[in-house]
Amino acid sequence: MSNRTLSLTDTLYDYVLSHSLREHPAQAALREATRDHERATMQISPEQGQFMAMLVKLTGARNTIEIGVFTGYSALSVALALPAEGRILACDISDDYTRIGKPFWAQAGVADKIDLQLGPALATLDARIKEGEAGLYDFAFIDADKVNYDGYYERCLQLVRPGGLIAIDNTLWSGRVAERADSDDTAALQALNIKLHHDERIDLSMLPLGDGLTLARRR
């Protein structure tokens, strides 16, 4: 028994993966293709991808948002969990990064579910709000530049329906959020964590999964 979350040794982490992880071959291949990338640490862990897929299924999500695609593992994980008519509005600024994932999306048969929009995500989200899509999305995942997290959150809160879920990555920031701010990114995450804690528009849970994953359910 334990009254707090366990610390994971490498041995215990391997145990978790070997006794829980169920990856599509395209997911495993995409992780391998990203392994030696100079920004490989930007990719979410496989157990987080599986957890997000579970959330998508539990919420019955059909329309989702992803802000920060990188090489596409999280988008692939969500797309595989969506029903045939499900769609992801995937926002990123890098063709170099996202093009790595496209063959694996196709390999998994979900490329048609992923609407990749290259450009500043704030502009993409504002355009969707202006087009009348507020309240039409069921799930959103935020994993992009930290200084704009608050802006992404506010827009997702408009776009996601009541009862919909927003998942925010990196909210523990390798533990730096509990220390004196050492960068604009850290300060932005600290401010957002405080804001979320007191935001009466949502139900909240911060999880020590990956680099910290906060779940905000719109009331």
C-alpha cells in the first residue's frame, strides 16, 4: 500500500510497459523513427499516448484538437482511438517535424482523420471560433510552446463542449515548476497551474504522468 504516487525505477517502468502497453505497429515504428531526432524528448511517452486514447474512448470523443503535433505520435494515438467519423484538428508550425509522422498515419489507416493545419495555432483556433465551432469539440490536447499555453487553454475552453476534456502536457516541467522560475516557459507554466487550480469553469486533476499531465473538464 502507498499513500502517494510511486517513484518509478527503470525496472518498474519497464514492467509497466511490458504489462500494459498495447501499440499499433505504426505507433512503435513512429517512436523508433523519432528516437534519434534532435528533439526526441518532445515526444510523449507511449503510456501517456495509451492513457489519452483511453480518455478519448471513455468520453466518446469524435471531434478533437491537438496543439503541438511534433512527429505525430500523440495524434496517431488519438486517431486510432476515434471512431471512423472522428477527426483531429492538428495544429503545428513545422512541416519538417510533422512530415515524419504522415507515412505512419497512413500505415495505420487514420491519415484521413487528421486535419493538419500548419501555422500559428492561436490564429487557427481563433478562425474556428469565428466560424462558429465553439462547443463542437469533445477533447483537446495542448503540447506546444509554453508561453502561449494560457492562450491555447482559453480558446480550447471555448471550443470544447460542456463536459469535454482538455489535457495539458508538461505541467510539472521536470520538476522546475516547484522551484524559482528559471525561464519564461517555467514562469508561464507556474502561472497557468495556479490559474487552473482556482478556475471554477473546470473540474481539475494534475497527474504525475510523463512530464505532468493536467486534465481540465469543462463544467
